[in-house]
Amino acid sequence: MQNHSSTPFSAATFDHHFARHLPGEAGPSTMPRQVQAACWSVAPPTPVTAPSLLAWSEDLAGTLGLTVADQPQHVAEVLAGNRLLPGMKPVAACYGGHQFGQWAGQLGDGRAILLGDLMAPGGQRWELQLKGAGLTPYSRRADGRAVLRSSLREYVCSEAMFHLGVPTTRALALVGTGEPVIRDMFYDGHPGKEPGAIVTRVAPSFVRFGNFEIFAARGDHERLRLLADYVIEHHFPEISATGPERYATWFHEIARRTAVLMAHWLRVGFVHGVMNTDNLSILGLTIDYGPFGWVDVFDPEFTPNTTDRSGRYAYAQQPGVAQWNLQRLAEALLPLVGRQELLEAGLDTFAETFSAEWRRQALAKIGLEAQADAGEDLLVAKLLGILTLTEVDTTLFFRQLMECVPGKLPANALPDTLNAAFYTPGDLPPVFVSQLREWLLTYALRLKSEGVSDEDRRRRMAAANPCIIPRNYLLQEAINDASTGDLGRLQHLLAAIRDPYTAHPAYQSLMTKRPDWARNAPGCSALSCSS
């Protein structure tokens, strides 16, 4: 939606707040190295040959008070890194992280470059970051670039998550570079050329757990404290405590936000794919969209990441991984807090918050509100167990359940309304049919005992269960077309995800289960980290 006070992008007032308030270094901008005693490094983007604006979020631009006006090419040049606007100071952040459970040392922004930030009309400060804009001191052996494939996926999914009501970083623009990028998509020794692209990511802050881990690991408590104080002052102003209590209270809030985020991921069926500590936001936002995926066929152990062979980051494992990552953050913050029990209380906050929040959201998926007894929890757990007995499309099942009258069942069968969610509606396992019928009858009795009207049930379910998600196969179709210059599918998908809880007839083709051809197709089922 266009903001009446919009400013042309080229005339916006930019700042470099993060770089002004924290210590950095100005060494060789593209020489890979271990960066010491600095929160950031100077990292000018590497210009590209033919930048073009492929997508622009009018919705987010309105929030930022920006407009393309009549200068899309000028905007493309800035968001490709070919030119800077006054006030911008491109930097790359220094951080470390635990990857797949192992300490990986320094990582940092290997291809993400923070251009600067601006103040939106509502008073919120937003940072703009280019992903895929070239080499930085943290690129190691990589090229600092990104392909259209991964950039389009991140652009669409981050905007979809926002409209789904899931805390997330945003995406303002998708820019084609006009240059090919060499990638080995399957890690099978057969690299090939792919179109290059850059996504403009937007968030109040891109600081993640790993920003604190690197300084703790190096014993650099001065930089650790400076960064913590900066983040608390500018992003958690409600915290008024002083001394060690200040950092403990802050950790509690990080844990709470992370717990809420995990409940949202489970509610919409999102699987991040690579929940390393450097990929968890200090603000409790979904960040770093890599080999993510959605639980099409309901499977608690589903992971879209081909490199996650142990299933460490599978759908149902995500809350436990988040807690493990918080433990690593607690260890990093211990020098500031001093007392381990204060941080352990924060971990208890995570467990308690997740339990309560997931209970609330899970019950909303079936149209109930939390009561004092545990009967509802058993009802949800039983249903999820039943869904594993056959191939059920998770998103469609809950939308179709909304349309059922659970107490009125056909003899020895399931309501026809549910058939759209089943991959083999005419050949369902008898045990699945019988157990789901029994569950539906129990569900009907529960609704009656709680006095939940059908209208209220449907209203709650409609608000908790999306009918449109950016499924991997839909993204891959958009990628295939965009690679040839056809942006029609991309624009259609972007329009649909702006209202994901409403079944608009115009988007009916996007509200179907994954087609059989996409079951094992590249980019449609599992993905690698190659981007």
C-alpha cells in the first residue's frame, strides 16, 4: 500500500547507525582474514554489469516511507551495489557460530553487506542489507554472490512469513545482476552457470546469536559488553535494570521471543533447514532463508536440507534446537551476567513460553481455546499422530477440517470434504480411516462440552490455518520462468501471499497439494545449501 508521505528512494535520508555506535575496522575490503576486536568491517559492494529491478515490495516500501517513483533503474543500481546514496556506509558484520552442533569459529557476513539504515515515518529504524553483493573479509573461499534461485526464494518467503503473522526479516527488492554465477547445486561435482541476483533484506537489526559468541570465544569481553549494551539500548529499550540483572533480563526476553517464533513455525509448517546459532536472530525473527521448506506431507521428521543427513533440524526438532542454541548464547553472555542461575532461569522461560504458546496456537488450529485440563492437549497430540499414518497435506487438511461438521460422519468413511487433503483419497489405510473417524467424534464432543459454536470454531481456524503458503514447487516454477525473463508467476505468487488466510478464487491453483511430478524434483522436495 502506498504511503502518502513516501519519499523517492533516491532522496531518502540514510544513516549508518550500527557502524557509528560500535567499533569496526577498515582493512582490505575483500581479503579473507580473521577480524579481531571489531564488530564490523568496511565492505563496499562489487558492482555488476546489468542490474535490473525484478521485484519491489510496495507494501514494505510504504512502511519505510519509500517509493520507486519513476526511477526503477536508479533503484536497481543502488540495490545492486553499483552506487551509494548519501549516508550509506557499507559494512559486513563479524560473528561466529555453532554449525550442526560444532563450533565453527569466525563466520561473518560472507556475502551480506549492510548498506545503512533509515528512519521510517512511524519512528522505527530499519536496516537495509544486500545479500549477494560481492566479497567481504568474511567470504573465505566463496565468491560473495547469490543466484536467482535462492534470492527469489528468500524474497518471496520472507514476505510470505510476514503476511502469515510470523516474526521475520523482510525483503524490499529483488535485483538481477546480469551476470552468471557458478554453483554446484547438488554438490555432485558438476557445477554450472546460474543467473545472479541480489535480495535487499530489511530488519530493525541483523544481529544474531553468533555476534556474541565470537567475542566470548575470543575472551573479548569489552566488545561483548559494547555490543550487548548497544542492542539493549536501541532494540530493547523497555529493559530498565542495571548491572548483571540488565543482561539477564535481556536474555529472558530473547528466550521468550525465540519460543514464540518456534510456535509460529510449527503452526504454519515451516522448516528453516539450517538452524545454526549464526542463523538465529537476537530479535526473535526468522532470518537467513536458505534450504527452507514446508511440511507438505505431514512428517515430524521432515527436513528440506539435503546436507542435514541426521535430521538435526527437522520440523519437530526445531524447538529443541532453539533451546540448545539459547544455551550457547547463555554461555557467551555469562561473562556479563556472572551468575549461571540467572541465565538458567531464562532457559526455563523458553520452555514455559514455548509450551504455552504452542498449546495456544495448536488449539487455535482446531478452533479451540486453552482450558484448564489436559484433554485438549491429548486431542491435538492424537490428531498429529493419526496424520502420520498416510500421506496428508498438512496445510490443506486443517483448512478442509474447518469445512467439516465433525459430529456428522458418513457410515464407515470420512467426510468427502477432507479428500482434497489426501494424496490417495480412494485408498486410505483402514487404520487411518477408523482412527480419524474416532477422533472426529471425540472432537465434536469436546466442542459441544466447551460450548464452541461452529461459527466460532471456523473463525478461529481460519485465522490460524493459511490456505496459501509458498510451497517449494510453486517457488521452483517461479524460478524457472524468471530465469527466462518471465516474471508472471512470481508476481502472481506475490499477490497471493499478501492475503494467505483468504481463499480467493483467483489463487485457487496455488491452493492444491504438491503435484506428483514435484515429489522428487530438484528444488521441490529437498534442497542443498548451495545458493
